[in-house]
Amino acid sequence: MRRAFLALLCPFVGVLCGSVSASLAPAAELTPAQLHSAYELPRSARHQSTVAVIVAYDDSTLEHDLATFSRAYKLPSCSHLHGCLRRVNQQGLSSPLPAPDPSGGNWVAEASTSTQVVHGLCENCRLLVVEASSDAGEDLAAAVDTAVRLGAREVVTTYSLGESSIDGYLARHYDHPGVVITAATGDDGFSYATNVPASYPGVVAVGGTTLRLGHGGRWAGETVWNDSSGATASGCSPFTPAPSWQAPFAKAVGCGTERALADVAAAAAPGVPFYSSSTVEGQKGWFDIEGTSVSSPIIAAVFALAGGVGPHQSAAALLYTRLRHARGAFHDITRGSDGSCSGRPICAARRGYDGPSGVGTPHGLAGF
């Protein structure tokens, strides 16, 4: 199997820095069945939900590729004919769709990964793919608003833009109480400068772990994701204050009054399979991908399986409430780090809340 790495363009064009490798057949790990087993998840939501995936540019083969993935893993069909899959532009219209991905396959990989991970975990969820006209922050933010307007209860974002002092004006587009918006923290390890939209208070910031499977695919442990392909990102936002529901946790990990990343985590490695018949770095077929681009759709799917959040409720705030009051709701990640930060727990796993893994990883649906 020849390694073929995606161009690592984040944070400049908004695509995360996971690594992708091509193969001729579906990879063994982490399959939908293994993720179900490891995190003790049901296959279907009690109440059907619409999960939106936000990407830039058009992936014209997305429906065909989802069908190939579904057949390979014996999943129910999910197509526009069944009312399961809908693809729209950032205005919410089915045409005209944006121009093809000009990045060499970065956005195609993000679209395929997110749709296939969500469908693999929540088999009766409807999928809404909103394709922004470009990878500009304003276009991606507009696509999020469109997803919510069209009825999405969970929204997946996997792009990562370096946070600056002028980014705050976009935060309102990622603040929709009653809707779960997941945001990958990034794949560049601990940094004194965090990424958006993960830093925005309206989102669930998702970090990554390395998941170890035991007998029968059961959970056998997790560590902070940090390997040759990348490392989950954590840090203290220099521009966004910690929301009230996170304030004591942020202070405890050395962020003072600043927003701390992450809120929660899920498997970023050893990687998941995805299929694309569009060109990804010059290749087509089956690929493995690692990174928080995997973790974010996992968490969105888990929220969907759990029934989402109530009207006007903050999804991130719910996680911290569950950490305090629902014993065993999360796998507590206590090993590993994503960089060096003078010994502060913002970059090292520890008991309870920490920066790289937040409140922990799913242990059934009790935390969601």
C-alpha cells in the first residue's frame, strides 16, 4: 500500500492536516462496526435526525462514493432518491453547485470522510451536505447558517483556520442554541494560538485520540493522538473568553479566563476508511485518513444517536454537566500529550478534564 499524503494546507485554506493513504480495498480499522463496539453505540437514532456536513466546493461523486462505502460495510442505502441525502450550495439551493475542488482533493476527502463516518455510525440519519462557494471564512460561515435554516440538528465542521483578533465577527454564525455544531481542534498539536471555529463558544470543540481495540473490537484504551501523521490540537484562546459553563475547567488547566480547547474527543487514529472516485492527490479508490477530521463527525453522529440537544440548549455546556453528574459517561483519557507547554495540563492528559481530550471520549450515550 503506497502512502499518499494530502497537501497539509491548514490553517491557510481551512483543511485539516490529517494524513491519507490509498489502498485497493477497504481498510481494517476503524470500521463502523468497530467504532460501534468500542464506544458502545446503537446503530440507529430513536428519532431520525438530519446531520449537516459543511465543506467548500463541489464533490460531484459524493453520492456514488457513499453508496460504495455503504455496500462495503453492509449499511442501508443513503441517496437522494430515499430522501436520505441532499446536496446544496451555501444558499440552500440544489443548483448551481460550486466549482470543483481546486485543492487537489483536500475538500473531497473532507466531504467523503464526514458523510461516510456519520452514515456508518447513525444508519438512519439524514445527510445534508452544504457546499460553500469557496474556503473563505465568510462562505463557510454562511453554509453553517444555511444548514441550520434547512433543519439540521447536528452540523459537522472539519476545517481549521488560525484564530486572530478579527475573527470574532464570524462567531455568531456558529452560535445556534438547540443545534450541535462540532468543530475539529486541528492536527498541529499544542499551540499558544488556537483555531477557529473550534474556539468559538457556540461549538463543541473536538480533539483526537488513538483508540486501542481489544477482543471483539471492544474498547481497550485510548491515549492522546500524537504520531508521525500529526497530533490533536489544544490550547488557550488568546481572543475568546471561557464561557461560564467552562470557566472553572479552563482555569484548572492553566487558561485563566480564556476559552480552553478541547471540549470532548474521539478517535483520530489508527484511522478510518473512506472511498472516493474523485481524484484525491492523483488517486482514486479506498483511502485511510487520520486526524480530527475523523473525530468531529464521530461526535456529531453520537449526539444524533442520543437525540441531539433540547431547544435553546448548549451542546458543549451539556458535556460539562454530564462530566460532573453522570459517572462513567465518558472514557477518561489519562495518558499522552500533544506538545510541550511547560507542564501545564492544557497539553497533557490527566484525570478529569484536560486540554487534548476535554471531558473524554464517548462511553455509550450517557454523556450526550
